[in-house]
Amino acid sequence: MQIGIHLLNRGPNARRELLRDAARIADRLPVDELWVFDHIAIPRDQSQGSGGRYIEPLATLAFVAGATERVGIGTRVLILPYRNPYMIAKSVASIQELSGGRLRLGCGVGWLEAEFQVLGVPRSRRGALTDEALAMLHRCFAEDEVEVNGAKVLFLPRPARPPIFIGGAPPHALSRVVRFADGWMPGPGDPLLLREPIRELRRLAAEAGKPAPEIVFSDSLPLDDESRARARLALLAEIGVTRFGLNMPYESAGEFGRMAEFLVRAAGRG
């Protein structure tokens, strides 16, 4: 199972120095990937914990890519309806190129009404807009020349398409994984409840002639009990999780480093 950690690109600790230092710590350790969140417009009454402070995820990943050499970088999840589909593909290709192929693209449909309102995007069309953006990604990464709105343009650079993971709940997320993606990012909750959806996703993928999708799950771990943490990771692997992202707060690079070293030990890598 791959192991990763969520970088704080939200809240008061989403600072340039802490993002850089935490990313470099993960880069030195046998940590596979770093994940960031996506919110762009938070109402005051829904800003608890973040204070409404969010650094845009693709900008964050471009910064992190320049500060690191090895560790994977990814979105959990990029809300596709918020953005122009071609610009998503261009930004993704640019980060993939400049990071040396380290991007992982977690995608979602979004839920927060205020964000759709700010952008002038109908929330009722979020599923259709997500599918349009995913289709555009596949078209752009398939050929050097792509037709968009009747115009034929070169899509360069065109590095290898990053793996795509779909966030959300069954049944829509599962069908979207089979149509467009390499894996599923279920939301937080009891991992035991993932057994049946994972079986169903594997069945749908097999029927479509596709390999078993990856399962990317984020959660906390008991940092005061390494044996319990090991057991938790073993349970997730047995259920079918293929990538785990540790999602816990930290106040400093030192605290992030201790958390990362704990994850490495619990995963049997150190």
C-alpha cells in the first residue's frame, strides 16, 4: 500500500515556509505522496477550522513540485466544475511536466453552494460538467493536437497523463471511475463500510474489461499507539485500500516530521 500525507493548504498554518519544509521532509522519507484540498470561496459561517484561508491546490502543487524532487503530489480532490475544462488539462499537463511526472489527480464534483454561486456555475449541472472536464482531459492527453470549440490547437507539452482518481459516493462515483479514471477516493468514514462498494467497483471494472481500480482512502491514525496504527493500516489493505493518506493537523515542520516518521514506521518502512 502506498502511503501519503495531507499538506495543510488551508487554515492559519498554510504558510509558504511550512508548506516548503513539510514537503521537503516527506521528500527525504519513504513517503509516496502528498495531498492537498480544494476550496476557493468559503462563507464566514462555514469557515471553522480554516478561517476561510485556502491556497489554490494547483498553485500549491506547482510550488511543492519546485521544492521537492521525488515525492508524488496530488489533489484530494480538485473540483472540476469550478474550472474551464481546457484550462484544467493545461494546468495539469504543466504541473506533470515540471514535476517530472509526479502528479496524481483526484477529481470531484463539489458540494458547497456558495462556491458555485461565486463562480456563476449551476450546481445542478455539476455532474455533467465534471464528465465534460474528464473527457477533455483524456482527449488532450491522447494527441498533440486537439479540437476545442471548433478550433484545432496543439496541446504541448503533453507528458504522460497522471493517474485520475474520482472522489464521491456510490453509485455515481463508481460509474465515473469505470468510465474515466484509475481509482476511487471514497470520503471519510468507517472503512468497513467500503467492503461492498469496493467489490461492486471491481465487478463493474471487470465487466468493462478494465483492471481493478485503486482505492485511495484518507484518515487519521492513533499517533500514541504504533501497534494500533499498524493494525489499522493492515485492515485497510485487507479491505482493498491501495493508497492511504494520513490526514491530521500539525503546527510546525517538526510536528509534521514526527507524524511522517510515525507513518513510515507504522507502514513497515522504517
